[in-house]
Amino acid sequence: MTLTASRESSTSPTARLLWTRGRGILLALALLLSAGIAVAAIGSGDQHGRLDPRSADPRGSRAVAELLKQHGIAVDVVTTLHGAASAAGADTTLLVTTPDLLSEAQQRTLHASLARSGGRTVLLGAGPASVPVLAPGISTSRPTALSALSPRCGLAAARGAGTADTGGERYVTRLPDSDSCYPVDGLPTLVRTTNAHAGDTVVLGSADILYNDHLGKRGNAALALRLVGSRPHLVWYLPSLSDDTATDSGGESTFLDLIPPGWLWGFLQLLIAAVLAAVWRARRLGPLVTERLPVAVRAAEATEGRARLYRTTRSRDRAAAVLRAATRERLAPLLGVHPADAHTPETLTPAVSARLPGADLDLPFLLFGPEPDDDIGLVRLADQLDALEREVRTS
């Protein structure tokens, strides 16, 4: 049976139908994307210019940088590990704003350069991710809240500044030649240690004293100037996404290394959302439910559409079964066979043979046989079933 259509069938999907089916998913993706952009914008706004000596935001550090310049101290900003390591020297203070952002390999590289420089290193808010490598001999304890604390130590910079807003990380030092200042419950929030090359390292539990909105309170400005202004040259290191990623693997960076971690997490969330949306919109497996069609569909169009589906999926077995079942249902009342026995070979076949005693037909194969081997056999089967039904009607 070959079906050709001279015009587009009603079963063909249209642009309107595709839009109706997919607009729910598109709307959900648009809302998810908008929410992600809004969250990213809000988050980036909170951290914009944080500890940046060029930023006048409340969390920026432009005020302390200007004070340092007024005292004749040169302030250089670097954002790469190579720039920070190469700028270290005996007359230089290296200020690392967020040392916990550095990987372990980057920390080892930076520590090796600083240990030979003879200058000062100031680590702001250094936590357990960076202290063991950048400040050997010091470990962290449970953090504490920011508060106004007294020095309670012999470090000249701390004693000269007096009370300051410190806190954050607390430290435990096992080095004999060290200064432990601004303690909370017996553990300092500022530790200074010396090294073999006449340099020193200052670990500060919180960076609040460098913020623009905190600099004018108590002794914050004095403490900041004394800690980062002890050398004529200050290198302000801001670790960023453009940092030396090749240091982690010891070779060239891959494509995934260049993608910020936030984008990878965002892609994973979008993938999970897409899977959930697909599950939500997927068809449920179960029995068919008869529904009234909103418009009248002609029988010819329904037959043509079903035939196209059978032909597309090469379902000759299903097509042959439908043809034989329809023929048996039409023959049963003509032969006086009960409709319930129309699909029983032991009942229908003898009735047809009795109506057509001299016919040379293989009735078991014709009415209950296997599927045709090809499309030609399917067409031949349809012709034979039509001929059989005509003979029964005219006999």
C-alpha cells in the first residue's frame, strides 16, 4: 500500500504548534538565566573593588594607598603571581590581599621567591588554605568576630597604633622569635615572624583595617601604615582569574583551566534544570485516554496519517495486523459468526470455507498469517483481503 499526499497533512507540525509545545521550556530557561545573571550581578557588586588600592568603594583601599603615597612610599598593583614574585626585594613589602585564593602550587612558588627576598610579606585574612605554606610554623584556630582589640604585645607597630579593629582568623605559632598581638581568648589575630634572610612575614586575621570605611576608626590607619609602609616600595598583590594558571599543572593551561569556577557551577545548574524540565515535560507512560478533538478530522486524513506513521517506522507487521483484523470484523457478521469469535481461527476459517467451497485460497495464511516480507507483499495482502471480502459479499 503506497500512500502519497498532494498537500501537507494535518499531522505535520507547524511553527505555531512548535511554539505552543516549547514555550514553557523556553520561559523556564529564560527565567533561570535572568535569575543567574541577577545573582551574579548582585554578588559582583558586593565584591567590586574589594581591597583594591584604586577603588573608592567602602570595601576598597584607596584611602590607605593615598596616605602611603603622601609618605613617599611607591605603591604598585599586580594581579599575577609572576608579577608578585618578580617584584619581591629587600626594600619591598608584598601585600597579599586574599592568599587563600592561591593554589598550593602557586603558594609554594610565591613562598620560595619571598624567602630569598629579605623583604616583608603581609598576608591579609590568611586561613588554613594558605598559612601552612606561606607562613610555616603557624597554624590557624577557630575564627572570631571583628572587634576593637588592644595589642598586648611588644611589636612596635602594634604598640604605636594602639587599639584597632582586628579579629577574623586566630593563629597558633610555634616559632620562638615571633610577635603575637591582638589576642582573643589567648590566641593572637596578628603574628609577625622573621626569616633567615632578614625579612619578616606578618599574618593578619582580618583585612578590615585597610577598608576605606574603617580606616578612620581607632588606630586602624596607624596600624595599616606601620604594617605595609615599613619599606619604601609596596607591591599590592590582588590574586585574580587572570593569574598564572600554568603554575598549577607545571605546563600549558587547558581550556577548562581558563574557565572561571563560577561558570562551571552555573553550567552544571543549568544542565540539572534542563534535565528536570525534560522530565517534567516528558510524556507519561500509561494507557491511552480518549479525548474529544477540538475539530473534526476526516477519516481519510486519519487513515493517511496512520499509514504514514507505519511507513516511516517500517511497521509492516502492525499494518498487516490492522488490515487482517478489520477484514475479520467485517466478515464475521456476513458469515453469521459472533463478533467475539471473529479473531478465532478455529471458528472464522471454517465459516469462510463453507461460504466459498470451491475457492483456491490459503485462508489461514490470508486471515491469520505472518507479516509480509516487504512493501510489495503488504500491498498484495491488502488486494487479496479486498478480493476475499467481495467474494463473500457476492456469494
